[in-house]
Amino acid sequence: MYDLIIRQGNVVDGSGLPAYTADIAVKDNRIARIGRIAESATREIDAEGKIVAPGFIDPHTHFDAQLLWDGCAKPALSHGVTTIVPGNCSLSLAPLKPDHRMRLVGMFNQIEEMPYKAFREGVVWDWETFAEYITRIRKGLAINVAPLVGHSVIRLWVMNDAATERTATDEELAEMQDVLRECLDAGAAGLSTSYVDMDETLQPVPSRYADAREVEALAEVLGEYGRMLQIVPEFYDPDLTIARLDQLAELSIKYSIPTTFSPLFVNSDNVDAVDKVMDRVDEQFARGARVWPQVQTRPIDISFSFAVPSLLFIRIPGWYRVMRFGTHEDIMNTFSDAGKREALIEEAKVYNDLWPILVLRQVKTEANQKYVGKTLGEIAKMRDTTPVEAMIDLSLEEGLDAHFLAASMGHNNDDKVVSLLKHPRVHIGASDGGAHILSFSTYGDTGYLLAHFVRDLKTMRLEDAVKKVTSDTASIWGIPERGLLQPGYIADIAIFDPETIDRGVEKFVQDVPGDGSRYVRDSHGVDTVIVGGGIAWSAKEGYQEARGAVLPGEKGSQPELVAAE
């Protein structure tokens, strides 16, 4: 008897080949058979009329902290995502000495917008090494995790305060290489680094103090294991981005490693720049390099209130300074002081086209409910003021708890975006799941891909879109036995209705430790999600078994996924 049989689904197997109707039998944690199956099983699922596909793989997330209190990485799992890659952008939670914990929390707060209180009340710091962190997150794990180790934390581990002061000595480089080997042996899927990020004091993160010699020394170790190097380039400058991808290409060729950079997105003013970047990507692949640009599926939306710092204001120094370093009282006083307020209004003119189109998405007072859902331009007319002053006044009236939305700020040229998504050398990713929890909700990027570009616009074949987020991603990252539906492979499976799959509307929920809130999106049209042969989530029963796995591996071999403890 089989453990599970999925009956009469339309199988989109991840290869890109046309869908076909079949049963799928699961025994233990693997696909045992695909075809017409007469035998019975302990549990059966009627998938007639639904798509049965490999579980989706999300290669750019920041669930590092959330996994400590939520082994499902909610709500990612409910969207059909069965494998996530945390530890991007030079930041991971291990290896980490006790003296460095709050420094790293500050970096997560600044870069990934994770609240301090979530770390204080949701994290028990009972690990230091990468191996100890892996042991910790295995408890109750319901989703597969292929974690990167962050370059910034390796520097901190080896160099302490000097990590943010200078380049490394030869002895320190050798020690960093040894630490990276320990992390890779413990289960790291690769190394991440960043050339743009800043800490909570607005100083460069440790990885930005490394020279090319240091990056190459670490790439050499990655070459011993065949693991990934991920970077955040200077994405705001196409020439610098091209220089970074050239650097990656040389490392990829020299050490036979895959590399990826994130993000690459389309704005109205950078279409030509994106084309230049992709032309160089094509040239480097022709040389034998693997330099995968990561492209997100969704438009760029940013929500904010003045109660917490928002990266939307990072290029308006006066505003960002008061948000980052001011207390609640400081911000209220600044907005109330006529002189300081006037200075802010003057500085805000650089974004004059933005303010009128911002939408007020929520308030607490009854008096201002009539404005919810309206743009600041509309509210300004109703209140006989300007959009910027309306934003300031509403924030004062709401005690900084007025929430605004900058919708579809970029990456909203469907024709250009889909041409990137379909490009054979583009890696679909850059979701940032688990991060920016008060700025935007990335959950449902795959649902948006399958709803918007496949079903609504009909600009991608279903089989091609599924391949992009399953077998292509597994191949790029060297994740074995995932990404395809075929006998012998691990049974990570997503079952969904192609007519209704989508991401839900963004909603504000209070489910972060320390009474924290975040924006999330429910899944639509996803019926069942299977991880390691067990039903991890279903639309009828919610979250269920904890059968996730971590990606450990041995030197010189591809990693093997092992069952969670």
C-alpha cells in the first residue's frame, strides 16, 4: 500500500513538457510511481481538474529569524512554496558570537526592516556556529531550507570590530576560508555578500569592507563544494552592476561555481539599462560563466507609516534621519514645529510626482476613516492643503499610525517584465520573503506569476512558468531530487486550480513576536502542498505535518536533503 495517491491530476512535471493526466503515488518521502494506479493508499487526493506540479522554490528570502518561531515560514508554504533560501544579502543568523548579536539585529532592522522587538521576544539565542543554528531550525520545520551563510557575519566572527574598519590580513583570510568550510559542511547552500547595504547607523555592512582578494578567497572555497555565490550589486547604477556581473563571471569560470545577483527590475527610466545588463549576461554565459540575474514577478509596492523607518525615504536625508534616529516624540515634535516642518516640505519636492498618488490605507481614528482608500491628492483637495502637508497632518492626528501605500512604483511594464521572466538566463526570485514586513508583502509571487502572466495575459505557457520556479531553480542551485515530478524524486508537490490561483489582497495582521504586525497575502486556488511526502498544508485543514528538510552536504559532493528532526 502506498502512503499517498494523487488521483487524475493534470501533471505539469517541471520539465517544460506539455501537461498530461495521471495518478501519482508516494511511498515514504518519494514519488514511487506515475501513471494509472490501481492500488490503494493510506490517503488519497482527488486532483481532477487541478494542476499537480513540483513544489515551488523561492531562492531569495530572509526567513532566518522567522524560522526560529515558525517552521512553516507562513504564509509562504500555503502559496505552494516548498523550499526557501534564506541568508541572502550578506546576512545570516550564524555563525554569530554573543557579543555580535545586537549588531546583527541592527543590520536586520535596517536592511530587512525586521523589528527589534521580534528578536527580543521571539528569539532564544542558544547557538553560535552554523551547525548549531541548523540544529535549532530543524525543530518543527515544515518547509525545506537551503540556507546561505552571510559574508558580513563571517567577517564579524573572524575580525570582530575590525570587520567594519579595514580589509583582511592573510591570516584572517585563511580563517574566513576555514569558517566558510565549516558552514558549508554544516549545510550552507553557499555564500551571500552585498555591495550596497548599510547597518542601523547608516554605515556600510562588514561585507562592503572586503576587497576583491577576499571575495576571491571565499569563492575558491565555494569551488571546493560547487556552491552558490549570491551578491547584491549597485543595482541603481547599470555600469556598476555590469562590473559586478563581470566579476562574478570571472569567479564562476575560475572556480566552476554558480553565481546570482539580485535584484534586477524594470522601471520606466531604466529599460535601456536593463537591456545593457542582459546583453552582458548573455555575453558571459557564452563564455561559460553562470551569472544568474534574479527578477521578481510582482510590481514594486511600498507601504509605510512614520512610526517605523521606511526605505522609501532613504534618498531624502532629512526625512530618513528623523525616522531612523528620532523617537516617537521627536518625530511628532518635528512634524509640529513650523520651521522643521517647512524644511521637510521643501526637501520633499524631489518626489513631487509621488506624493499625490500615495493612498491612505488605514487609520485608527473614526474622524479620518472617510479618507481611507483615497489618494493624498484627493485628500489634499478635501482638506484644502497640499499632499505632503496632508500626509504630515494625518500622521500627527493618528499618532504616527496612519499607513500609506505607494502602489506599483516600478517593475510594472508587463511586456518588458515578461520578456525578462521568459529569458533562458533569468532566474525568477528576489521575493524577499520574511523581510520588509511593514513595507510590502512578497508572499504570492508565484501565484501572481501564474495568475497574471499565464492565465490573464497569456504571455507565458503554464508549463514554462512552472519550470522556471521548480526544475530551473533546483538545477541552478544544485538542489538534488527536487523540482521535477518523476519516480525516485522527493515528493515536494503543489496542487492548485489554474483558474483561480492567485495572491490575495495585502492585509495587516498581528502575528509577529512582541505584538508586532506585518503585511501578508493569503493564497488563492492552492489546494494542497506536500513536503517530503507528507501534507504540510491544505486549503481545508491548514498547516499540518512538520516534514521539512535542511540542505547539509559533504565536501566535494552535492548536498542531500535530510528529514527534519
